[in-house]
Amino acid sequence: MTDDRAYPALKPLTHDSLNPQPHGFFTRLGGVSTGIYESLNTGRGSQDEAAAVAENRRRVCAHLGARVLITPHQVHSAKAVYIKDAQDDMPAIEADALVSDQPGIGLGVLAADCAPVLLADPQAGVIGAAHAGWRGAFDNILKACVDAMVDIGAAPARIRAVVGPAISPRSYEVGEEFVANFANRYLADADLFVPAARQGHAYFNLPVFVQRRLARSGVTAEILDICTYESADIFFSYRRTTHLGEHDYGRQISAIALPPAED
């Protein structure tokens, strides 16, 4: 087996509220991918070399001390799935949140501007990971994730949640149709928009919207206030890639695990 200590340092961001649960909001550092995917690209849906992506994911799994690392096939849905048994070669599950209470399982979500959310109820031994783009957040993916955790023993008041690095309102300009659709459903959150120079456009605060959706489900969440768009040295960004005219982009992973059961 490869000695993980020989790797370029994986430098995931962590948050005290999730400790001692093994977790990390991983950056793009510490992997083997090259070019526009340099270096910890974990996106199987990218055009990166499959072997490089597999190795990057293996490193993340090893860092967490998990037996297996599961990520969903993300479709900007409001679907959360319970993972009871998992293997490395299992087909990807179409969902945008995963929950589990099984020792040795790591759960992750991929992002490149959307908001990753990691959750844990240490008392119940229940974890969750959610991918919250604007559409999923609009359609209550956070509620679905919390409800799925509650179904296997978690309590909202005990759940600790952290919203990871995502695109900041400084860099997230949206159009008139977006603003109008939002106002029709979430008028009380209109303060999350700041008018932009272009007529009808505004800057939208996705991380705080995600935090508020969690609060509506009884969960207090912290925010890691780091912008993926602005931080090209450590994060992939779909919007930045689009603005640069690049043909594809990498995805960083945010993951949380339940330690394996002791023999």
C-alpha cells in the first residue's frame, strides 16, 4: 500500500463544531491530476483521467480513515438517500444528499461553487453530506437531508452543520428571472440580494440562504466564509472556468466519516 505520508499535503478545511468527527472540506491541493484539474480533482464526471480521479478519491478516503467513500450522482435535486451498506464499486446513486449511521462509511459531495454541507449528530452516530446549489436549496435539499438523518435517530437540536466554501455574493451575479423566481417563493429572504450595476441583476448570498434553510429545519449551521470563485489557487470554480473559456473544470470534495468499528 502506498504510504499516505509521502503525499503532497492534503489540506482540508475543518470546523471545531464537527470535531472529533473525521471530516474535511478538501481543497484542490494534494492530488495527482494535472492541467486544469490540478491536483485533487475528485469529479468522475469531469474529462480528467479516470485513474487520477480514482487515486485522488482514495487519498481522501484514507485521510478520513474510512473503509469506503461514497458520493452521489448529483442532479440538483431535493433527494436524500440513506447509505446502509456500501462498496467502492457500487453504482453512483442519483441524489444530492447522503446520510448514514454505519461505521467505516465516508460520505462526500462534490462542488465547484455550489455549497457543500457536512452534518453530524455525534450522540446518535449519524452523519450527512449535502450538495446545495441554488436549485437544490430552493427545492429543500437541506430539509430532505435533515429529515433523512432524523429517520435514523438524529435530532435536529443535536445536529451540527457547517456550510463549506462556495461562491460568495461578491462573485455571484444573477439575472432578473432568478431574482423574480426567488421573490415568488422566499420573499422574507429578499435581503440576500444586493443590486448589481446591470439593470435587473443582483448579487446573491447562497451560503446564508443555505444556512437559513437549515435553520428552518431546526439545525444551527456555521459558515466557512471562503469564496471558491476568488480562490483559484485552492478551489475549483465552475463560474470562473466559464469566464476563462476553459473546456472543463475540476470538482473538490467535502466529506465526513464514521470511524470503523473496533475489532
